[in-house]
Amino acid sequence: MGETVQRRLVRKRNLEIALSKVAPHPAPKAHLEQYTIPANVAAEFLYIAAYINDDIIRKNVVDLGCGTGRLAIGAALLGAKETVGIDIDKTAVKLAFKNAVNLGVKDKTSWVVADIDAIHGAFDTVIQNPPFGVQKRKADRRFLQKSLELAQRIYSLHKGENSKELAKTLTRGTPTKPAQPSVFLKRFVKRHGGKIRIAYAMIMTIPYMFKFHRKRKHEFLVNLYVIEREAG
Ligand SMILES: C[S@@+](CC[C@H](N)C(=O)[O-])C[C@H]1O[C@@H](n2cnc3c(N)ncnc32)[C@H](O)[C@@H]1O
């Protein structure tokens, strides 16, 4: 898929199929909230960034908390100039490298084992699915703050509101709906020099992974925030 997809629009379903081949973490740690973004959510996320906003193709992209690389590899498949993935967990990053080799984007991706604090520089776009802060309060805020230091455009996934009505309207045919941004995140982003342009609600389904999970699968609403750093 590597070379050919970059020259033309990739079908979302094909991207999802390719991303489903990105192996997830073999032994995820609860305190790092190491669940892998489902392939359908990753494809939707990247489609919005690439084809609605033109923030992926030929751009320098960084994936904060890349895990085993699903978002970063997706960005590379869609034609990012270069994508860097960074994660604090060595096992995840080693597997991300292996996944990039298997999907034919080894030369378009670089992988770093480090805390996100260690990364500096200027990128066009940040993509991230940070820990939601369920295990460690405020974990997602550090990611937001860092992302605003690194790039002009940020795509960031956060826990959404708990609305059964909204969830019912989200289907494979209508996978996203505009969502009301959290007042807190709006203020937080503003305080750190950014503005939330739009938020999209999506459904995230993850399998049973941690002891505290009560059901075979977890289904909840997430919001994809499109954030812009303001001049000045
Ligand atoms: C929800 S998982 C997302 C993984 C991957 N991006 C995905 O969407 O499949 C959050 C990731 O953030 C990483 N992480 C947590 N705290 C971190 C930190 N301070 N610096 C770097 N990575 C961190 C975890 O190891 C984990 O892989």
C-alpha cells in the first residue's frame, strides 16, 4: 500500500483495513491507558485531518503517545512527508517500528522512546490519542499543552459526554457528528494559546483489557478535537 496510496485519495475502508493490520500492544499497562485506537476510529480521525483539512499530506506530523503506531502509520500511508511517533513505553515503540516495516512505511516514519516532554521542534500537525486521565488525573492536559508548543494544527481525542441519544445516531454510515466541546478543555486550550475549531463525536469500542473492566467490550463516546494555535 505504501507508495501507491500517497498519490490519490485513499478509500476510508481500505485505510481501515490496512490499519487493522497494525498489531496492538501485547501487554497493555492500565496506568498508561495503553489501549489501541480501533482501526475504524483511526481511519475516521485521519480522514478528517487529511481530506477535510489538508493537514497530513506532505506535512511533518508527530504522534504523541504513539503506542504501537496506528495513527502515525496511517498518516504515513496517507502521504505525510515524515511522521515521528513518540511513546514512553519501549515495548510499544519496538512494535510500532515492526508494524511500520510490515505496512511498508519504515522510511517515512521515525520512532522515539521517551516522555513527550523530551520532544521539541516545529511540526505542521500533531495527532494524538492521549491517556484520557481515567487512571492518572489530568494526563491528557500535558499532551494538549505539549501539542500546542509543537504545531499549528492539533488533532486530539478525548473522552466525550455520556449521551445515549447521541450514541444512537452514530452508525457506520454516519460515524461522526459535531459535538459540544468541553468547557474546561476550551478554557485550557485558550490559556495555552490555542482555539478549538470543531469537535466531532465518535463511538469507540475497545475489548476487555484491564481487570477493572466489567464487560467483554467497552463502548463510549469520544470527541476528536481540531485545535489551532493562535498567532502571537
Ligand atoms: C490511549 S494510548 C494510545 C496509543 C496509540 N496512540 C493508539 O491510539 O493506538 C496512550 C499512549 O500514551 C502513552 N503515554 C502515556 N503517558 C506518556 C508520556 N508521558 N509520554 C509519552 N507517552 C505516554 C502510553 O504508553 C500509551 O501508548
